[in-house]
Amino acid sequence: MLSYFANPARFMTLSAWASPIFLGIAFVLFAVGTPWALWLSPADYQQGETVRIMYIHVPAAWWSLGIYALMGAASLVSLVWRHALADVAARSAAPIGATFAAICLVTGSLWGAPTWGTWWEWDGRLTSMLVLFIIYLGYIALWNAVDDEDRAARLAAILCLVGLINLPIIKFSVDWWSTLHQPASILRMGGSAIDESMMGPLFTMAGAFFSLFAGLLMVNMRAAIHRRRVESSRIRQEQA
Amino acid sequence: MSAFAALFRRELSLMWASGGLMTPLGYFVGAATLTPLAMGPDRALLATAGPPLVWIAAALAVMATLERLFQADLEDGSLDQMMLSEAPLEALVLAKGAAFWCVVGAPLALAGAPVSIALQAPIDRIPLIVAALGVGAAAFIGVGLVGAAVTAGVRRGGVLIALIVLPFFAPPVIFGAAIASGEDVEAAFLILLGCALGATAIGPFAAAAALRLQAE
């Protein structure tokens, strides 16, 4: 099925209406999730109102990891099957993933100030997340530095696969170096430790972030494909 | 003589002839010298904060020398010769890395002794710091091979290499610095060894894959 959608022409027709749909879903989910998270859900018994930062921080963190994993999968496809659409997907996802990582770091810092009493702590989770952000930047910089686009795609793919090493480190950093950042509280043995009243807005916001990513990814990919077409038709005209 | 040994010797003599030894060493000592100048010469302060900074200087020194690692081979066609050779490219990349370790990594580790003494590290910890720097240099170089290979075709790729390898230098720096300041030495040393083994195992394969693309 994947190879069916991997045809660029088919992707263009599909994404022409899929990307506005995803952006629309993101808009609706944000419209529902934001008031739910920021006003209607209960405040934490210890942290008070600051817990609401979670509804932005956690989804951004999840998807900045998820997007990198997706880029890793796309890079593998690009290296193994040399598929142009996989290159475009990985390249287009990177700035969104970097932005999500930055949102995660900034909101985490804002959250840390009132609850931990520090804006930044060199703890395992924070450090590895910062490392992920820098890996994103390096990946984007490599894409921009290599002139030949096919070569850039595959070099960046190699770099992306090497960087995958960081994902399990981020995930397990809270268990390996337990300092300030709390350990996993949702995906853990023995079920979630978060009250159910907070799960609704959290997952709504996670869905909103994902739909936003999917919509923006398609917009980015469409722009990249259009740009390639313009360039190739310009080259054709110059040759004619 | 096997291709591995031949390339290893070629790299050694090339790096030796081009003064490859002195440049990173000088850089390392220079960067470490800036530390007490910035922190002030207070001995108690230096003793706690100084030794880990050896690792920053070492990471910077390796980073600064990575740029030319494959670029010259790409430009003068040696890389094409390497790919024509029957020996696997991965092994040849490993040979280059090994030579790089001998010319840059090992001297850097040895120079780590006087530098750490100057930064007020306790004398009895010096052998450990030197050994850790040697192991850490292997980890830096394993990662550096990949960074140098993916940026080999880029003009003035020095800053780009630094940006790419920097995040991967973090684990050896973290655990190396822990050794230098004497915390959980045994565990940190084992993890550092693990970083070096992992980087040496993965680095040549990723670097060789990138070099094949560069030579196309």
C-alpha cells in the first residue's frame, strides 16, 4: 500500500486535499484542546496551575521524537530503495521536528522555573533532548550545504540513521540518570500514573500536534516537489 | 602487504609530513591554557572545575582536524583508488581512523598529563585521565569519520562538521569529564569504553557508505 502512495503524482493529488483536512483537524483539536487544557481541566494538587504547561510540553516532546523516528524510517527507505519521495519527506519533516523540539525545551524551561526552582538542569532527559535539537540542526545544515540534491539526500539519510541512536537514550534517560525530570508516567509498567481527568486534554493536544505536523509536512513536501518541477522545467527550457 | 597496513602507513607518513601532529597538539594546549585565564588562577576553584575542561579542549582539537580527513583524498582521486581496491572500503576507512588515532589521539592523550597537572588535577589521577583521553579520542574519531565523510564534498565544511559531530561528542565528554573529576570512575570508564567501541564499530560503515556517494 505504501508503494501505491509513494508515486509522486499520486501523492500530489492525494495531498492536495489531505493536507487541508489535516490542518482542519488540527485547528478543531486545538480549538477543543486548548480551553480544555488551560481552563477546564483540574489544576494539579501539588503544582497548581503550572501543570497546564504539560499539555504543550509533552505532546511537543512526543512528536519531536516521533518525527525523528519517521525521518529515520524515510531515510532507510531512501537509502534502500532510492525513493525520491522519501527524501522529500525526511527533509520536509526536519524543520517541523526541530521546532517541536525547541517548543519542548522552551516550555520545559518555563515549567522548570516554578516547579523545580531552576530554568535549566543538566539532567539526562534535558541534555539528551537538547542533543536531539542540535542533531536536527546539523541534519538541516547538511541538507543545505551539499549542492547536489540527490547526494545531499543520501548523505543526510546516513546522518539521520546514525542519529537514531539518540532516541532510546532520550526515552530511557529518566530511568538511567534519575535526577530532576520525572520518570515516564504514561507508558510504563503498571499503567498510567496520571489522573484520568488530565488524559483527555493531553491526548487531544497530542492529536492536535500530530495533525498539525501531518498537515505541515504535506504542505512542505508539496512545496519541495513544486520547486523541483520548476527547476527541471527551467533546465529543460534552457536546453531547448 | 595488505591494503589495510599499506593505507595505515601512508596515512601515518602523510599526516606526519604535513605536521599533523603539532597542529592539534598546539590547539589542545592552547585551548586548555585559556581555561585558567578565564576562570582565574584560584587553585581550589581550578582543582574542582579544571580537569573536566581538558575534555572540552580535546574535543575541540579533534573537531578542528577532521575537515581535511577525507577532503584531500576526494580531491586528488585517492578515494577512487581506494574504492577500486579489493579491500572493503570500510576496512580502509578504519585504517585511516587508526592512523588518525596514532597521530592525533594518542599524542593528545599523553599531552593530557601535563595539561591536567597544570589544571590542578591530583597527580595520582593522571594515568587514569590519560587512559580515558586515549579511549575518548577513539570515540571522537569514530564519530568524526562519519562527520568528515558526509561533509567531504562541502567547501569550507569545518563549521558544518563541528555542528554535526558535536551532539555525538556529548557522551564521551560527559563520562570522560566524570573520570577527570573522579566521580564513579569505574562505571564511567566502562561507559566510555562502550562509546569508543560503538563509535569504532558503526563509524567506518556509515563513513564508507557516505564516501561511496561522494565519489559517484
